[in-house]
Amino acid sequence: MENAEIVIYHDTQNTNLQLEVRVEDETVWLTQAQMVDLFGRERSVITKHINNIFKENELAEKSNVHFLHTAIF
């Protein structure tokens, strides 16, 4: 993860939203939860759009997704 940095995005227009995102080699990396906050949409909508991006081969899923184990309580 060379050339990686953390950038804080701060929206002063409407919501005072603040996101801490990783920037690596001129690419901004966000979690789905951060995209939900940024775009003001439900997670299912974000997931649908991400899946369409992979389905249409706009991006390769393997190099753009990091799977994490989520414990359900």
C-alpha cells in the first residue's frame, strides 16, 4: 500500500458530511457505508449499481472489492 494517504472529505454545501477516505495511486477508495452517506441512498441501491458496474465490465471485481467477514449478532 505504498503511496496511500487518508483524506478527509468535508461537505459544506448541505449536510456537513465528513468522510475519511483512502487515496492510493490517484484512486479514492470508499466502503459501501461511505457511499451510502455520500450519495444519500440505501445500501441496496449502492450494491445494485456496483454489481452493474462489474456486470458491464466497467471495472474488474477482483481488483476493486475487498471482502470482509461481518459478524451478525
